[in-house]
Amino acid sequence: MEEKFKQIVAKNKNKVFNTAFGFMKNREDAEDISQEVFINVWNKLEKFREEAEISTWLYRITVNKCLDLIKKRERQNKWGKIVSLFGSKKDELKQIANHYHPGIETEEKEIAKNLYVCIDKLPKKQRIVIVLTKMEKLNYKDVAVILETTEKAVESLVARAKENLRKNLDKLYN
């Protein structure tokens, strides 16, 4: 079992980290979540039935860990704003502008900052599908398995997320 676990970590550590980073936009949080994911995998590897791909299982665990941390932080902030993830509003924009996610290939930090701000404004499920389909480049079928829904539902969420992103970006640039 130990050898199998080592293979899983070696093959999937970057995917898990990049997914966590896509949600958290903070290296330390992404590292902590990655560690928690693999601790969870170690503890439950014997029970894994292999009905799904290991990578699908890992994505599901990672997304859930990210959402749990976001919820925890929102609860800590009586207003439940995403600002609680970064501190003050000024710090939020500075951190977003200065971070880099491997899945995004934009040279203009201002555009990246605005895009992340708009992604953070999306409803939770829309935010999840955008991170998984556009940043992690997963197909709708895999995202449907991770979210335990249908491909049509994922397709619909992506379409609504794109429309909401367009509206939010239009507000910023017009």
C-alpha cells in the first residue's frame, strides 16, 4: 500500500496543488490543502473501490477541502465576504495582482487580477466549474463525476459562469 500511495502522490501532486491554488490563490493555503488531501488519501486508500479514477477522487477531495476552508473563513468574518481570505481590501488586490497560477497564461497582471476578482464573485458552483474546466482543463464528463452531477448540468453552469464573467468584466472595463 505504501508504494501505491507514493505513486499516487508522485503522479498527482501538481494537479492537487494547482487545483487548490486556483481556489485559494495563496501558496501556503494550497500547500496545506494538498497535504490534507494526501493525508486523507493515505487514511482511506484501503477503502477506495476504484470505481472511479483516482484523479477524479483526488479532485473531489481537493475541491471539498478548498470549499471547507473558504466556508470556515467566511464564517469567521461576520459579513461573510471573500475579503476575509486576504485581509484588507487593499491587501486583497495587491495579493491577487502579484500571484501567478500555472494554469493561466496571461502576461498582464491587471487583467489576471480583474479576472480573479470576477471569478471570486461567481456563485460557488459556477466558480468550481470555471476553475476545473478552464484552469485545470478538465472535460465536462470528469467535472460531472467530481461534482456528482450530469454533463448537461456542468455545461449549463459553465455557460452561466461565462455570461456572469462577461457581465462583471464589462462593468470593470466600461
